[in-house]
Amino acid sequence: MGYDLQMVRTPEAADETELPNSHGIAGYYRFNLWGMRMTVGALEWADAIHDGPAPEIPDLELNGLDEDRVFTAIEALRGDAPADAPTPTQAELAAARAYVQAHEAAVSASSLQDGRVGAFKFQTNDGWLVTPEECAALARKLRQHAEVIARDYFPDADVSREDGLKWMLGFARYNEIAAEHGGYRVR
């Protein structure tokens, strides 16, 4: 389990020395659970996130429909349905569309408050969109506080100052690039 960050629009290339968690995949960044927890802590130190409430993720309204078939309809809408999946009915497609639209509205809203991003976007992998404006704010705060975070935060977690600085500057750079490519999803 972990967190996969994927830019909305994929840049042409990824430099793994500049973006250490990219695995050389353009537009991609990966955190395991420990890494995301450490990153959230660093974002707190940088005063880059706030603890405001997350928008409510909608429940799927089945209205008597079979849940598995509606989930298959959701996969079909997203282009992820297996080739042998049953063809959804109009009612299943309508329920799937309503859910996808409501979910998208909830996870895509900006959480920017006083130059800080909602921490909730980094606490679950529900597909939160970190908007271009949020990316720019994160990058700015991380660069502004990278030295202090690397010196004072990471050593307490048994991460060397050098590795902590590389980590923060890499994530700052990812956010700078993402700000120019539509932001990124946290999945």
C-alpha cells in the first residue's frame, strides 16, 4: 500500500536525479506509507498544509441496483472494464455517472486557505486533485523551509540531513512541474 501521485497532463520526461521518487516515469511520484507520513510531517513544519475538513466523499446511490454491476459500469465509464464485463444497463450507467460526477466534484475542489493546502489530500488515496495553485504553494513553502526541515525534522526520524534535503527539494520540484501540468492526483 502506498500513495501514487500522477500529474493530470504528463510532462515529456522525468529526471530521476531531480525527482527521486519518480522511478523514471514522467509525471509520476510514489510514497510508501512511511514516506507519506514523513512528507506530511515535513509539510506541517513548512506550514504548507492545514487541518481543515475534507469535503464529504459521496456514497454510491444504488436505488435497488446490483452494487457489483454499478461498479462495473463505473469501470466502463473510466475505460477500465475488463473485456468480458457485462454491458451495463441504462440505469446502471446513470447511477455510475451520477456517482463519478459527485465524487469528482468532491475530490477536485481546491483546499487552499491562507496559502496552505488541506492535509486531507495527503492522508488518503481517494484520488484527490492537488490543483496547480496548490502545487505552486507547496513548492514555494518547501523550498523556503527545506534547509530547516532537513536539519531539524528529518534527523529525529533517522533520515540524514542530506537525504532529507534531497527528499524535500525533489518533492518541491515535482510540485513545480505539476503546477505547469494541471496538478496531480493522489491515489
